[in-house]
Amino acid sequence: MLMNTLYVSLALALFGLALGSFAGAMVWRLRAQQLREDAKHKQKVPVHDKEQVAKIPHAPLSQDRSVCLHCGHALHWSDLIPVVSWVALRGKCRYCHKRIGWTEPALEIGTAVFFVVSFLFWPTDLSTPVEFVQLAIWLIAGVGMAILFVYDAKWFLLPDKVVFPLIGLGFINAVLVIATAHIPVAALFDVLLSCGILSGIYYLLYIYSGHQWVGFGDVKLGLALALLLANWQLALIALFLANLIGTIAILPLLLRGDLKRQAHVPFGPLLIAGWALAGIFGADFVSWYLLMSLGV
């Protein structure tokens, strides 16, 4: 049993590295498409981004080749081995020798860790085909979340081309949860309440603040997260953790004066972090809390 767990964890780590590399490439391909659309509609394009995305071939996402964002040279397969290529090249392009940055290897390692931790601490026994499907949905969704995490952190946007497929995955997960529940009506209520917590609250904030406090992208992301959790208690934990992580990260910057009160902070990465922690560890936390409440 231990060896099987080890082999599966190793396989998931390799898959995570590969899909993390894919996520990193998709971030820039989506950005290139976004800026081309902005330019077409006469919107202002940041000069730095414009210079980098100009190096990316203008092709459908499925046909794009990875290139260096500095010199535009098409990358060889040996340049694309997750983490290994970055370490071997010391974080520089093989062709122009300019620095690649930490985002790509961090995304690869982060996705691999997410895959392995999700499997090792998955809240169900994985004893039925439905539970395996739900884990697969969770892992696939994690790749999309990795793309959104970086994209929103860099450019304060959550592309619909990623968010809508995640909502679709979440809907499939919610249907599975309701269909396999002992009391389907109760499970349906659970899903709806989860959507109210992670999407409805942000929608109210979006309307009340006149679109100033949160963006509508956060509302749509919240819907995807809620459907993927499909549990109001986990949704509440995710919301709490997102705000807790945000407070821990932002408060020191405010106290030091490095961040102004009026500064715009991307909330998507915080929601995604809260979602991941709640989905993997939230059930254990709920069980522990209930035991503590009962004094057991």
C-alpha cells in the first residue's frame, strides 16, 4: 500500500510539473491575445507587455509554440523540461542569455505540490469511481487556478477563457455531489448556499461599491470555487482563509507605508489559496471543530 502511494505520488508530481509548465505558457499566450484584442479596440497597451507579447507567434492557443519573451526565439524541447531546464540554464534564455525569472519554475513546483498534497490528503477514501472522478476534476481545476493565480497577480484580471471552463468543471462536480448524496435535496441546498457565500457576497459588494471594491471577475471566480467545493462549510472556510491570508500579507505593507490604502490588490490569488486549503484540509478542520464544540 505504501509503495502504491509512493508511485502514485511520484506520477502526480511529474504530471504536476508538466501541467505547471503548460500553465506558465498559457499565462503569456492568454496575455498576448488579450493585448491584441485591446489594441484592436484602441485601448492603451502597456509598453513593457507590448514588447514581450510581440515576440509570441500570432496563432490559436492550441498551435502556439513557446518562445523566449526577450528575443522571440522558438524554444527547443530541451529548453522546456520543467524545473530541470531552468536550473541547467541558470534561469536564463539559452539564446539571448537574459533572465527568465522565477514565475515559471515556481508555477511548475507549485502545481506539482498541489497535485501530490491533494492526493495524499484527499478527504474521501477514493473507493468509488465517482470519488476518483471528483479528484480528477479537482486536479484539472487546479491547473486552471494556477493560470488565474499568476494572471490576476500580474495584471489584475481573471480571463473568462479560463474562468468559464472552471465553472463548467464545478457544475459537473456539483451534479456528482448531489446525485450521490443520501439526501439530494439537502446536497442541492448545500451547493446553493456555497454559491451564495463565495459568489453572492462578492456580487453584493460589487454592486454596493459601484464596482470599486471587487471586480466582476471575482464574482465569477467565486462561483467556480463554490461549485468545486459544493459545501457551504468549506466555502465559509475558504472565504475566511482568503481574507486571513490577505490580512497577513497586506497589513505589514500598509504599516510600513509600502502599500497605500487606495492601492488595488488582486483578490483572485487569495480566493484560490483559500479554496485549495479548504478543499484539501477543510473537512478535517470541520470535524475537529465539531469535536471541540462537543467537548469530546
